[in-house]
Amino acid sequence: LRKERSRTEKLAVLSELAASVAHEIRNPLTVVRGFLQLTQQSLDEKNKSFISTAILELDRAEKIISDYLSFAKPQIEHISVIQVEELVNSTTDVIRAYASMRGVEMHTLPYPESLQVASDKHKLQQVLMNLIKNAIEAVPEHKEDGRVEVRISIERNFVKIEVADNGKGMTPEQVTRLGDPYYSTKDTGTGLGLMVTFRLVEAMDGKLIFHSKPGKGTQAVLYIPLFEKNKP
Ligand code: ADP
Ligand code: MG
């Protein structure tokens, strides 16, 4: 336990540092991007393409910072009682536009009774967001019936939230690599989303399990301890 605690403390210090560094780096990146775009207008085709590459790389840096920042947010542990369905709905609302842009339908299947967890709302939302975003991105671009389903249920003392897609799926080897830093199969992926997600879930005393079949799709199954009012 002692070892765990010092690790958590170190992580907190590191997180704060990372958050301020990320913030400081973002501003100059924005300025550089703006000037590159301005310069681009007066150039010949060849030099234009150099600038385009530079801008793409800047955007990549920005993405990496964003993914880290979500992990590095100052450790304000705002534990509250959360209505799971409400949080799922507000999260899918945020991400629905992204889904429809990629031609993917989003559905949530609610549970007949209201389920609650005691957790950090912002972080739980971050976890859901990462899982849903990956599910949407797993659907091949020209697939006709792309679909992401979020199902809420209960299993023993856990609220179970499943994020299922009918996307490209993964081999068992690929599944074992999930959460490894920088593991990504996407052109513009950072491979940091699930690393952050697994850490957050662990901090919530939850569990995250993936089932997947290549060519069929993936189910991410998230377990978060159920909040029981009358618990001793
Ligand atoms: P990124 O999204 O930036 O690639 P993540 O850590 O979020 O990084 O995901 C890592 C990798 O895991 C992805 O690149 C992808 O190969 C795989 N992956 C994650 N979720 C799914 C999914 N629902 N279906 C298929 N592959 C997935
Ligand atoms: Mg991702």
C-alpha cells in the first residue's frame, strides 16, 4: 500500500508539471501555425507542400498534448454521486456530431432502473469519451451500417457500461497491446487514449475488458463499482 501511495503522489506531481508545460507549449504552437498559414499563400506549389507538412506535424504535436493533458489535469478529486444514464447521455450528445460526420449511428440502450456510481464525473466522462471515440473510429469509412451501441446494465456490485461497435475489430495480439503507450494503428493516432483510460479506470477501482473479432467488431466493457446508499 505504501508503494502505491508514493506512486500516486509522484504521479500527481508529474501531472501538474505536465499540465503547465502542455499549456505553455500550446500557445507558441498556435502562433507558429498561424504564421505558416500566412506564409503559405505567397509560395509556389513545392514550397506550399513543405509548409503543409509542417502544419500537419504541428497538428500532431497538438493532438499529443491534448491526449496528455486529459491525463495531466490537476488532480482535483471531485467525487460525487453520478446518475450513470445521465452521464452516458450527455457524453453521447457531445460526440454524436463526430459520429454522424463519419457516417456512424449512435444508440444508447438504457437500463430500466436508475444506477449510480460514486466517482469523478469529469474523469468518468473522459473514459467514456475515449472508448466511444475509438469505437467510432474503428468503423471503416465506407461501411454502410456503421453502428456504435452503449448499453448500461448491472453485474454483481458493478455498473456495467458496454461500448460495442461493428467496426474492423482486433486480433487477440492487438487486444493485448491496448493501453501500451504510443500503440496506435491510425495514421494520426497518438496511442495515448487507452493508456490514460486504463489508468483512470484503475483509479476508480473499476475494470476495463475488451472482446473483439477481426472484421466483426469490438466490445469494450467497463465496470465501475455501484454506489449503494445503504452500504455499511
Ligand atoms: P489512438 O486512438 O490514438 O490510436 P488509443 O490508445 O485510443 O490510441 O487506441 C490504441 C489502438 O487500439 C488504436 O489505434 C486501435 O488500433 C486500437 N483500438 C482501440 N479501440 C478499438 C476498437 N473499438 N476497435 C478496433 N481497434 C481499437
Ligand atoms: Mg483513441
